[in-house]
Amino acid sequence: MYKLQICNALTQEILREKTYKKPDLILCLIESGTKGQECFLFDEQRKTFKGTYVTHSSFNEGDTKVYKVLFKVKLSEIQARIAK
């Protein structure tokens, strides 16, 4: 299993944590960020943020590989509707 932790680089707060069977989507997010693309992120309360990639790290937590991705975030002017 693979776990993604999207974190606020300033506060180190985990905005969202999600587990995946394959790392494809996680690696795609990291690649987009490292190329300088602005990312739209969602926290656990479904608030929308604009994020600028800062750095990432990975570590093992038992059988799960965890990717901690740090973004400089600000609340987006447009809040997307996200289905529950």
C-alpha cells in the first residue's frame, strides 16, 4: 500500500491523507509539482487550496510506503463542489 500525506509547508499540518494500492497518482502529483505547476488541493473538510510544491520525502510505515508532500498553500478564491 501507498499513503499520500499532503502537508502545509509552513505549519507541517497534514491537510489530507489518502491510501492507494499503486503509487501512480502520488508520483504524478509530485512530478507536476516539481515541474512548477500550480496544484489544486483539497483538505479533509473539502476546502480547496492552491498549492506550490516545496519538497517531498518518503518513508516506510510497516508495509506501507508513505509519501509526505509539502506545499506552500493558500485558500483558493474558488471553492470546488466535491461529492461526498
